[in-house]
Amino acid sequence: QVQLVESGGGLVQAGGSLRLSCAASGSIFSINAMGWYRQAPGKQRELVAAITSGGSTNYVDSVKGRFTISRDNAKKTVYLQMNSLKPEDTAVYYCNADIADWRDLRFREYWGQGTQVTVSS
């Protein structure tokens, strides 16, 4: 069974920083793109940042220059460093990854359970 487990959320004041981590585990053959989404109350889930297996990244405009996504392929882990946090960054953050496991080597999309990030003004 493939799982994504997130950590690092919490409460922080505006202007502060948090670092989210998401570790993949299970019978993993390969991981393609990994990313972070977020969903604020009453809003649709949106892509925050994504990173390919080769390290190419993309970000939603609202976080460019403040957030940095990275990954450690050996640890099967993706990170989101969030700096200069704003109250509008408050949301549940979800890890997402395209993973092929040893059952059939087919890529499937997996989600983490979500971690709350709250930024106070």
C-alpha cells in the first residue's frame, strides 16, 4: 500500500515561516511529479506548487517568491518551505504525487491526509 504522510503544519503569525514535509512509503517503484495543493474554507482546492522528478518547478502566482518546493528522491519526500506567510495562506495543505507501485508498475495519483496551516494577522 502506498501512503503519503504530511507533517509540519501549524499556527504562525503573519510574516513567519513554516516547512511542510510529505513522505511517500510502501511498495514504490517510481515517483513522477509531486506537489502541494491547498483548500481554504469555502474555496476550491488549488495547486500551490509542483516539482517533477527532474527538479523542474512551478508555482501559483500568489506564492511566487515566498514558497519553495523541493524533493529528496532518495527519501521519497517532498518539502514546501513557506516564508513571509500571509493570512490568506491559511488552508489545509495536501500533498499529491504520481506513483507507480510494484503491483503493476502503473502510475496512480495519491493524496496525503492534509495538514492545517493557519496564519494569524
